[in-house]
Amino acid sequence: MNPDELLRQLGELATSLGPAVRPAGTDELLRSLTETARRLFGAAACSLALLSEDESELVYTVAAGQGADDVTGMRIPASQGIAGWVVQSGQPIAVSDVASDARFAREQAEQTGYIPQAILAVPVETPARLLGVISLLDRDPRRPGAEQDMALLSLFADQAALALASVERFNGMGRVLLDALAQATAGGDLADTLRQAADTGPAADTDLAELAATFAVLARRGAAERRLALTVLRDIADYVERRPSRPR
């Protein structure tokens, strides 16, 4: 097999294996977020819809409550419905009477077997891009503190975004490493190949490639150097975990 063909096949392998080897517990965490939100807000249902890779559709990934089984896996155009409006505008929204709101996608709601009266929806996003929408259906507005519901739901959206971003970074690291391995197999040096990827690859992969190149160099050093590097990395990780989140 020629080097170009090996590189192509390994690149495809990286893409296809990403979802299969994603960090364990991500789906469970997202399901737990929607169920916890549903209970906390006294809502009939809560769902998380994520943009497809080409951003043309919203895919309802997890849901809890009324119609959850039917809505999970549903795909709608990213420009339709109240969730679509949130995606297009990047703004949260509270609709108290969906029947009188032209943005409400009644046809899709009917497919789930539950038509809400009210919806609260906020964007799920990282500093880099918008990922999707988390929606509450028919929350209890009489609860103490209900006037802060939009801000509180935004905190749930932030947690979902953190989980999803970690999956993206994990998949990105795998793709960078497999691409570099393919080139190294063709006769190159792994660390040099990774540095080249950092210089020429997509901006989102640059830091990953540089980090992987450093690991490749350390792998050739002695045990003492590797232990020192691990100690430094653990200290950095502990610091990041303890540091308060910075405002957007």
C-alpha cells in the first residue's frame, strides 16, 4: 500500500472511530443534565438539540420527560422552530404561548405526541462556536425564583457545552495523531511530522499537534524526564480545575 493510500485510510479511521472511543460517560452526562433540569424547573420535558456537522439541521440528541422517546433522534432544519430561531440569532428566548407564535414548529411537536404551551430555550455554545439548543417545555412559573430561570438554564447549557467541547478535543487529538502516524510510517519522524501539522494544519488542531509532538519527543527520553513532564502536567491540570471559570 502506498503512503498516500495509508494516510487516507488512517484519516478515515480517525474520523469513524472518534464517536466510538469518545470519553466514557458523555452521553450519560447529557441525559442527566436534561433530566436534572426538567426536575429542577418543574418542567414537562427538557431536550438538547445539536447542530449537524454541516449546520443544516438540529438533531435532538437527548431528552427527558414527555415525548422524550419520540423526540430523541429527530432532525429538523436548523432554521425552523423556536430552537431554530435560537440557533440563527444566538439568543435565548421565552415563549409563554407557543400557539400564537409563528416560529413554533407544530408539525414536529405533534410527532412527539406532546404539544407544549410554553418553551424556554437557550443556546449551547463555546467561545468558538454555537453547538445547539437546550429547551424546557412547560416549566412551572410559580416556583420561587422562577424569574431567574433563563439565567439558570444557561448554566445547564454551559455544562453541556463543556462536555461536548471535551469530546471534540478528544476526537481532534485522535485525528492529529493518526494522520501523523501515517506520515511517519511512510518514512518520516513522528515528532517532526507533528510539528509540521502544527504549522500547516487547521487552527483548531495546532495546539493539539504541538502537544502531541512534545509527547513524541519525551517518549524517546529517559524515565526520569517522562516522570518530570507528567508531574508538571498534573500540576497544570490541578490548577486549571481549581481556577474559577472566566466570564465570557
